[in-house]
Amino acid sequence: MKGKRILFIGVKFYHYTEEIKKKMESLGAEVTFFYERDTSLKYALAKNFFPGYANKIQDLHYMEVIRKIGPLAFDYLFVIGGYKMEEWFVKTLKERLPDLKTILYQWDSIYNWECDYRHMIPWFDVTKTFDYKDSEMLHLENLPTFHTDEFKVVSTEIPKFDLFFVGGYSHVRYEFVKKLIRYCKTHGIKLKVHLAISIKYFLKEKLSGKALDASILSFSKLDQQEYYRLFKQANIIIDYTNPAQTGITTRSLDALGAGKKLLTTNEYIVREPGFNPEQIRIFDPHKIHIDKDFLAPKTFAHQNYSIEKWLDAVFD
């Protein structure tokens, strides 16, 4: 990567995009970054009320990218997501830069809302995905995502919580959390939960007739520092995978990178080369059961799902 010029286009997702950019630069790359969609309020309003106009705004976004890069030359076009990208954009770049290598990476499944990227696959030299089912169906290389650097050096602490769950609100997750809280109270298990929902969405759910208990919801997201602090204090990390996806979540990779125990709903995790049933247990969210022996504190070797390893595989 040293000395390579990379046009990086990615999704706006927490701090991860910035971490990727910083890591590529630390490895010697010269990186020019743009979001894969217009992030203005105008686009957000148009997407909700005038979808046809939103598509025009999105085209203007990529025209502006072309204008801003001007005569600059690049070795790589590296795209994460690209759901709102159109073929003409990549075609234009390839015509201007005939030696350009193009890479598309996915950390969502095509079955997620607005995440169908199949129209872009023919325009890229390489497409890789974190999702097992997508990789099999579309004949793409499967590549898990990564954990950030701090999870390689998590210190051993006496756990304050037996279980730690953090996630964004969905109604199925909310119902799962209610069951989990009841189970833990019944069995004397210390649980820390952060289920985040915006006030706007909370009111929308209430108006639609859903009876939500605000005491088990949080109206703000955890920032990275607070998440890391609570993560270190937990014995076991709980992963409730989106049923539409089969890829290994970042939450799971944080646990494996830190050598912590993991409870997950994702049966596909058995395919990972470092799968160890002493460290990883799969559970049914509808019939929660946790073996007593699994609750005993124990740490494991740190598994390497670092950004460096991921970038090596992405650009291989």
C-alpha cells in the first residue's frame, strides 16, 4: 500500500470509515475520501418525500466527486457499500484512468434495506462480502470485517457484568432484551444492556400502538470510549445478529480480538477458523438458556481480525 493513491468511497457508519482511512494512510497510502451518498439534509428530505428528486441529487453528488478529483490519478478505487452508486461513475473513472484497479467491499447483505449492490458488481475488478449467504449465492469471496486496534490489547479485569449487550433498536431486538432481562433476574446473572432508540422513533413506535418500556431503552447511542469501557468490564459479550444477515458482526470480532467469551445467534460463526465452543456459544433468542459453566470468567487468546489483516485481504 505504500505510495499508492487510493480513491476511497465509503458509507457513513460510526467511526469505522475514519479508522480505515487512517490505517491506510499509516501504511503509506495517499487517500482521498468521499461518502458514497449525499449526506445533506436536502437529500434526507428528498429521499423520504421525493425519491425521484433524491436520485438526481445523488447523481449530482457523484458529478461533484468527479469535479473535485479533477486531473488527479489513482491506483485504486476502493468502495464500501456503493448502494447509491451508478454505473456511469465507475465507467467515467475507468475511461479517464485505464490502469485503475477497482475494489468493492460489502459489510451488509443484499437483503438489508437499501443494500442491494448487485448492479455494481460487473463494474469492479474484485467484489468481496462479509456475508456468507451472499458470497455463496453471488460467487463472491467471503471476508469478515475487523476490530479496531484497542481490542488487540484489552487488559484482563475482574468482570463487573456477566453479560453485556449493546445494539440499536428494532422491535425484535426489544422483545429479545425483555426476555433476556427476565432470564437474568431469575438466574441471578449480572447484565448490562444498552438498547438505543431515537426519541423520534420511540414516539413513532408508541403512536403505532407498540407498548414500549422506556426504562430498558436508551435515547442516545454509546460513543466509542463508553462502549470500550463497558466492554472491558464484561465477562461475556452478547451478539444478536440481524436475521437478514449471516456475516460475522463487528461486535463478535471485538470479543474474539479481545479474547472474551461470546454468545451469538449467528450459526455461521462455526465456519470461522478460530471457532472454539469453550469461547463461543450459539443461543436461540426465543428460548434463552446459558450453561452455568459458560458463565465462569475465562479469557482466551486474541484472534487476529485487525484492520491491517483485513486490508491485506481486501487488496490481495
